[in-house]
Amino acid sequence: MSEEFQARRAEGRRLADRLRSDAAEAGQPLAWFDAFYRAAKGDRAMIPWGHGEPRADLREWLARQSADQKKGQALDVGCGLGDNAALLAASGFEVTAFDISQEAVNWAAGRFGDLDITWRSADLMALPSEWQGAFGFVNETYTLQSLREPFRSEALKALAGCVAAGGRLFILGRGRHDDEPENPPPWPLLVSELAGLKASGLEEESFEDFMVTRNGRDVRHFRAVYHKLG
């Protein structure tokens, strides 16, 4: 990355931190995203999580799935600039992608207008009723880690509710063991939090605990898959 790109990215991080803090104090933990995307004015360098490509750990996992497991309706959670949604569509899914920010949704739709993706603006805390049990695959990648309790538990229940009988919920994000510092933001997921999905009718299919090197240090990540009994 050029020095100019890095400077704009650092500016984006500072802006995100300020808006996130203001929204948390107002008790609206997701309200800041739209203001942030609008402030970026179409400059991807301003989006700290805007890598211009799908997440590698999602891409690698999808590559190991059979063609039959990459069909049907998929929901992409917190789609941002749309890279993960585009990957799901290219893999064979019929994709609905949503973000709380209409600005982000418009941006993503403009980037991937050649793909047959349904783009929606929606609040994770108040999802459309027609999404209940409607998706054979739900992709949650780096969204839950932007939430703290009690909102995270509510979000997990909402996502579990979107999974159809026999369907799967994919979760990828930063992870933390109980004896490790929280070091926010973002706020890493705990295994105990994910265990609560069982109460929503989901069973653990696989769980991976691994390290990713970021800026010269190892950062713990979880990649977990849950299925809903049919």
C-alpha cells in the first residue's frame, strides 16, 4: 500500500473509533455505520475493513465444500462493500446481502452490478420477518465482533432464526479465551457465547481456533459452522 493509502486508512480508523464511541454512548451500537460510509465518500481506503477482496478464511473454507453445499438461498450479514457476497454468488448460492448502512449497500451494488445478488438495507436487531427460517446458508464474517452485550446475544439469536431446517450458520471473526484480555475494539468472540446457539436449535458442526498475523502480532480467530436440525 502507498503512504497516501495508509494515511487515508489511518484517518478512517480514527473516524470509525469516534463515531463508534458516540453511538455506544447513545445506546445505538450499529447507528454509526451509515454516517461512516457517507463520510468515506466512495474512498475504499477510508474503510478499515474494506480489503477489496473476500476474506481469505471464508474463501478457503468454501473451496473445501462440495457443489451441493453451495446451492440455494444464502444470507450475507453486514455485507459492507460486498466482496464476501460476491464470492458466495460466484460459488453457486442465490445471495441476499444486507447491511445496516444504505450507503454501504448502494456502494456494494455498484461494485457488483453484474452479479445476481439481492441487496438490502436491514438492521440485524430487527430483521425482516420473511427471513425467518429462509436461508440454507448464513454467512456472518467479522460482524458480531463489532457488538457488545446485550446486543451480541440478540444478534446471535436473530441469525440462528434465519437458518432453515437443515441449513448452516458460518461464523468467522476474532476470538478470545476467558483468560485472555478483551483488548477492544473489536470485541473478540468467546466460546461460551457461541455455545448459546444450541438453545436456538443449532448444533456445532466444526470449530477452528487459529492465529492470524496482523501488523506483526498473532491475533486469535474462530471459524465455526453450526447446522439446524431438519
